[in-house]
Amino acid sequence: MKAKLGIAPIAWSNDDLPELGGDVSLETCLSEARMAGFTGIETGGKFPQDAAVLGPILKAHDISLCGGWYSGLLLDSEVAREKDRIAQQIATFKALGAPCIVYGETAGTIQGNRMAPLNTRRKLSEDQIKVYARKMTEFAEWCTEQGMPIAFHHHMAAPIETEEDLDLMMKHSGSTLPLLFDAGHMAFAGGDVLRVIDKHAKRISHVHAKDIRRSVVDGLDRSKESFLDAVLKGAFTVPGDGSLDFEAIAKRLASNGYEGWFVVEAEQDPKPNPPLKMAQIGHKELLRVMKAAGYEVAA
């Protein structure tokens, strides 16, 4: 079993909350990510979009591109339009050898709206999910044909948030729609992370190793506080600093045959949670649980 360890830049600078690390440079992010031991990094708002520009920057830091977010609008849009919107990112990611594009649905999402309480997120009926899932399947198949698969990201404050939402999404979409499994988002949404792995393991193509602070999540008033409020309160953190059992998670993924990237992603205030220190904690914990689960980690 083989695994690669990557990290997302959101620990250094948060695109939805510029006050969190808005002054941190891309140079600092890349150098510290590599210093912590990670061999891959996902893209963020400070990353150049041109492969000819970004490629040499990544090479200089001896780090590869292991994915990156795409703000999809397919729920309220048409497949043809999304093809046009994602075309440039596909070209960039192909040129840089990324394994996938992380598809996050942002039509109707409240994840970036600090004024919207968590319990006001957009909810879909099974019939609505069925229509959406069919469009996502068509879109995913096209992206794969272009040489750059997507990985569908279930996400807090988004239309596909809960375990039930995800079950319906997987039920009504084709097997050609890959899944990004995010332990932190699923736990925050009240799902059983190990059960989700067991149910959808064959679809999981990418993993975000995000932890939660259970006391913070359980203490939220979801009728008043937003997703961004939760981030500012410290709902998320890296493996080894939170409440989830990542050894059990890694072992369950291994037992279901998952091989690929484990990407640490933990948006939080960088002042009380210095990004380099947190990255080192996350990397150390992943190395421990990878060994326990029988993974060989790529150097």
C-alpha cells in the first residue's frame, strides 16, 4: 500500500477570511510546507494560474501539485458552461501533473457567508439530488476524458453536507464520479467517518486529512453561528491536535484498498496556531498512522 503526504495552503492564508494570514507570502507557505516534510501541496488564491509560472516555483521548492479547489456551479448551471469555466484549470493541472481537481459545489453554498447561520444552508430533496448527481456524473466523465479527473468534495454549509446527503449523491451518480473523503467535514456534519469509508470506499480517489476540535464543534449554536464563525473559533485543526482517531481512519482506508494522497487541510487562525508548527504536528501524526496502517509513504 502506497501513500503520499500533501498539505493545503489554507493553514497559511485563508481565501474566505483574508484576515487569517492575508499577509503571508506564497514563498513562506511553500518553504514551510516542504520544511515540515510534505511532498505535495494543493493550490490556493495566491498561486499563479499559469503552469509556466507556477511550475518553476514548485520545482524550486521541491514540491509537487497534489490537487486544488474548483468552485463549481453545476447545481444551478449546465454542463456545457462548467466545461468552459474549468478548462483553464484543467490545462494548468495537466501540465503540472496534478492527480485531480477538487470539485466544491458553491451554487447556493453559505460556506463563505459569515452572516448565514449553519442551519440555513441549502438542502436538497432526493429528487433534486438525483438531477444534480446525473449532471455531476456527465461532467466528471468529461473531465476524465480531458485527462484531469475531479474529486467531489462533500462540505459543511454546502448542499451536499451530511452523511445522508452523500449517500444519496453516491446512489444517484455513476461510479465514474470520484469522491474526495474529508474526515473533518463529515465529522462536523455529524456523520460516522468509518461507516462512510466502508460505504463509499470504491469511489474515494482523494483524502483530506482534516481533524476537528470536538468541544468547539459541539459548542456551536448552529442557529446563529456560521461556518466561518466555526473556523474562527477553532473548529478545525490538523491530525494529532484534534479529536478524531486518524489511526482508525487510515486503517479503514487501507483495508478498503485506498492508495494515493492524504492531504492535511486545516483552516484556522495562524496566530495562535503557527502554520509551520501545525504542519509539523500533522506530518508527524500522519507518518505514525500510515505506518500503523501498513502504508509505504513516498519520500
